[in-house]
Amino acid sequence: MKRGVLIKKLFQAALTILGVLIINYFLFRVMPGDPASMLARNPRMSAESIARINEMFGLDKPWYVQFGMYFGDLVRGDLGDSFIFKKPVALIIWERVPATLLLTLVAELIAIAAGMLIGVVAAWRRGSALDVGALGFALVSYSMPTFWLGILLVAFFAGYLHLFPVSGLISPALVFASPLVKLGDALSHLVLPSLTLALVLMGEYALIMRNSMIDVLTEDYIVTARAKGLTEGEVLKRHAVPNAMIPMVTIIAMSLGFTITGALQVETVFSWPGLGRLMYEALKGRDYPLLQGIFLVTSVAVVGANFIADIVYGYIDPRVRV
């Protein structure tokens, strides 16, 4: 990709993040509820005490003063202090990021591999019973609400079969166990949350890959490749699948935002100690700094994923570089 195009895309990403910062500030302040009352947790607290809490956290200042303080702290790398945890927001988010990364990474890898395989096979056998079955599975999995699917998996695999634990990252009784035992326990806790998130993403990826493959398989160069005597496997591997990957790169990058949203529901259902669960706790407590920090981190991750996707386009399709 040319340097000028790369700089232009970097500038566009920076403008997007700036817009996110502005929305990030105002979005959570239009929500109903009073942070001071949530902090006090005492319905009989006097107006003077609530005023002191507002003054302590700067909530009594005009919105433009609060915005200036927020932006100034952000430039210095300070995301503020959490109202409910009484700790720096950056530290709280940093503690929860590994759990969310583990969950989303495993779910994405499963969904990408299985979704692409289902889409390729369905397009290759278009119109057959295999295609109809794959299409039906993809539509059903894609349309299922994440929290509902998670509850179903908990009821069947944990409640009925008693195969997997239903909450947390590790069993409390194994805190002092050996690292190998902890690893096995953590993997067993990871199965149901990652499977829930992967199934929803898998349906989307299968549908997109199938439609993209159907378009590619009708191109002239596919007919030429077959006329040259290439086997169906070689045609798929060398010509069809690489060209069908371009829409998939876009969808995978865009679905990162959905993955975080889905993680909010999955982590709430399974009490997974990640950013999604943290966002739920911050919403309940009207914790503005913590909500702003989570929203900022996830938004930068989405913008960064789309920027990387633009660069990957150049390696997949030479026409993009030109």
C-alpha cells in the first residue's frame, strides 16, 4: 500500500477516535440516574452530603469544565478514578483485559475456522442437502440471542450433563492448586462461554463466506482453471478461497465490536471476569470514568482492527495496492 494512502487512513482513524472521545463524554451523562446517589447507597442521605460527593468527583462543575478536565487527563494518559472501585480506571481495565482477550480470541478462532469451512463446503455443493443443512444451521445460529444461547448451553451441558462449570474463570477451591490443575480448570470454565460466542459468530461467517464463494465460483478465471485440468481442490485452494476472503476480512474486522457486545452478555451469563462483566457493573453503579474508559478501549480496538483490515486488503488483493 502506498505511503500517501497509509497516512490518509491513519488520519481518518485519528479523526474517528476524536469523534469517539466526544461521544464518549456525553453519552453516559444523558443516562438516567444520579452517580452521587449510587455512590452513597443511602436513600436518607442529606442534600449536603450528596453535594459534597459531587464536589469530590467534580460532578458539580459545568459540563464544559468537566469535559476540559476529562480531555486534559486523557492527554496525560489518565483515565480517572472509578467511583465504585476507588481505583484508577486504567488499572481496573488492565486487570480485566486478559480474561476478555482469552474469551474473544478462542471464540473468534473457532468461529473463523468453522464458519469458513461451512461456507466453502456449502457453496461448493450449492443446492444439495449439505448446502441446505449448512445454510439452515448458519441462519439459526446467527439469529439466536447470545444470552439465550448461553442459558441453553448452561442448562444442557452443566445442569443436565454436569460436564462443565457455569461461572467464573477458576474454581475458588483451586486457588492454591498446582499450575497444571489450574490450567485444566480454567479451560473447563472457558468451554461454554467461548462456545456460546463462537456459535453466533460462526453463523455470520458461514453466510458471508458462502455468498462470497458463490460469486467467485461463477467467474471466468475459475472456468479457465478447470479447463486447464486443475482438480476441484486445487481450484478452491489456489483461486476461489483467496478471492472470496476479501469480504471475510471486512466482516471479521467489523465483528470485533459485536464480539465485545456479545462478550458483555456472555460474561454476564457466565460471571466471566472480563471487560463485559466490568461494563455491566459500571452501568449499574453509574460509574462515568469506568464506562468512559471501557468504551474508549473497545472503540480504539475496533478502529485499529479496521485499520489493520485495510492493510491486509493490499496483501490479499493487489488491486487495492494500486
